[in-house]
Amino acid sequence: MECFPEIESIAFEGPGSRNPLSFRHYNASEVVEGRTMQEHLRFSVCYWHTFRANGSDPFGAATMQRPWDDGSESVENAVKRVEVAFEFMQKLGAPFYCFHDRDVAPEGASLAETNANLDRVADALEAAQQRTGIKLLWGTANLFSHPRFLHGAATTCNADVFAYAAAQVKKAIEVTHRLGGENYVFWGGREGYMNLYNTDMKRELDHLGRFMHMAAEHADRIGFDGMFLFEPKPKEPTKHQYDFDAAACLNFIRSYGLEDRVKLNIETNHATLAGHTMMHELTYASIQGFLGSIDANTGDLLLGWDTDQFPTNVYLATRCMLVILAQGGLAPGGVNFDAKVRRESFEPVDLFHAHIGGMDAFARGLKIAAAIRADGVLGDFVSNRYRSFDSGIGKEIEAGEASFEALETYMLEKGNPDANESGRQEMLENIINDYL
């Protein structure tokens, strides 16, 4: 039985279309820089916001009672939800999906019952994947919602909770592996602190490092060779999270010898909560060789929390794609819509409108970024701006052939530096506007 009988498969109809249930810019087979849009963007639907969000917030009850959902946390309802999810993704034309373990299967009365629940739903997920060809981009474990994780999971002060978290991640990695997941994400959740008076930060970080090594060892043991991803987030729910931003995550990864196992999954709304732009976080991760995947959403600058809105800003998408194209793509990562419709958008069709808008925005960003790169307008300006390091004393500095003494001698002989040149920020912003 169809759950979206009034919705046909979403087709590309071009920029002139006035059909709100069509793509104006996302043409999956269109080739850009030698790859199809589908290969570049690797769009993924997130299970939690799309199929589990109910529109509730701290100030109001749920507004979304889905017609296919009986409101229970039964395994039967979870299995039925799988059919809904794959019908939606198939009609949307999304090649991937992502999930937390507790999104797809309910918690049981014990760990054994919880694992059994997940296995039953994984059977349904596996069958749906085989039937539709939709793949799992990544799986993860929810180590933050249950009260047992009130002090954190891998960074808890309770050894039993640490052990439970390890068992839960073990199972989630196994299910991700079984379903052919191309990555596995570690989302910090409550891995942080509210007050340093009661916190042994070093011990907690050491525990998190040990936890990650155990995860890597288990992945090796079962043959899971997917990429591990950290998702930086600065705050909410804890006051300060250890995965604050890309720089903090990379410091942790290197400090605990995880460079060969872990890359980053960068989210726009998390970047802005950390006081950065998405382009900054992507660039920082990329130049270090650690940009693995992205959560494509946006926040509201007038609201100071993680609103997880769908990305419709073409400027934002263009900036993302400039970085992604420069590093040669995201695979095996992708562009995951970690975004939810607003609580006022409570009808099922709104899920299609939201994803269509996000996919079109990133398709436009891809094409615009490719055009900018083809013209060389930014690359030529930047390379020219740093030309003083291409020869002479600048070249010696970059080659490691200069010392403070040598540079002092150079300046004593020269007297004064060459005159600075304008950064031309306004001109470059105007040029980018011309492409948009």
C-alpha cells in the first residue's frame, strides 16, 4: 500500500517549471566537471528528522501525526515505517539514507531485547535496500537521549554506562556493516561538560580516546572498512562539548593517534553555533585532509540554537561546493539532509517540498561553483596575491631554507618591505554575485 499515493516520482523539469513537486536544477544525470550531479552530491535522507520528528519543541506539543504511524514504539510500527521511508526516498530519487539506531528500532527492556529489535528492523531495511537500490550512507548510535547518558557516554563518570555505550556502538557498527554502510558517524551528543568543578577533563578525553580505539579494533575484527566520521558540535545539550569545532576534533584525533581512522562530518548549523561559517569549517577540514562528509542544513541567525532548517540559500550551497570540488568530491561521504520541516509544516507533502528545495539549492551551487572554477577568477586572484612566495626570499621561507637571522639580514639590506596590495574583497564579492 502506498503512503504517498498522490505523489509521483519527482522529475527534473528545468528552471522554467512551475510545478512545485519537480526539480528545477537537480538533474541527476547531468555531467558537471566530469561527473554526474548524483555522483557529486550523493544526497542522503536522514531518518530521524524526516520520519521520526513530530513537530514538538520545548514550548509546544507535537503537531505532526503521520497517517502511517500509530504513535507506538512497537517493533511492528518500526517495520511499517521502513516501507514509508523507502517509498519516500524512491519517489524523491535520493540514492542514500542515514540513521541512528534508535531512529529505526525501539529501545527494549534490556540490551538483549534492544539488539533483537534492531535486528528485526535491519531485516526490513536490508530487504528494502535490495528492492530499491537505495544505499546506507552511514549509521550511528544514539548515545544521548536515554537518561543513562546524562553524564555522557564515552566520557561518563560511570563505568557501567561506558560499557553499555560500547555495547550499543558495537551493535550499531555491526548493523551498519551488514547493511553495506559506507561510513559510521560518532556524534558527540553529551560528550562534554556543564561545570569544570565536577569534571576531570583529561580523564574523560582519555576515555573517549580509548573508546574510539576499541571501536576501530572491532571494525577491523568484523571486516568493516567504512570511514569513521566525527561530527563537530560546539554546544547544546552540554555547555561545552569536546567536539566543539573542526579544529578541536582534529586536535583530539591527532592526540590519540586516530588520523588513519577518522575524518569529519561537518554540519552548517553546528559551524555557525561555533562562531564559524560553513565555508570556514569545510576549508579547515579539507586542507588538513579530513573533510569526509557534510550535513546539509542551516540555522536561523535570529535564533541561538540548532534549528536544523533545510538549506535553500544558494550562496551557502555555492560556498560548500567550491570547497568540495576543490578537494575532488566527498565520496565515500555525501550530502546528508540533517534537516527537519518546521512544526507548522505538518502535512506529509511538506517533506517533499523541503527536500526538493535543498537538492535544487545544492545543484545550483554545484553548477555555479563549477563555472567559477572554470573561469579561474578566484584561483587566479589568490595565486597572484601570494606571488611574493613563489620566488626569492618568499620561496626560501616556504622551502624551510630561511632562518630568523637570514631574514633579519635580508630586511636590514632591503630597508623596508614592498608595499602591500589591496585584498579587493568587495570586488570579489561583486564577481561572485555576477555568477549567482
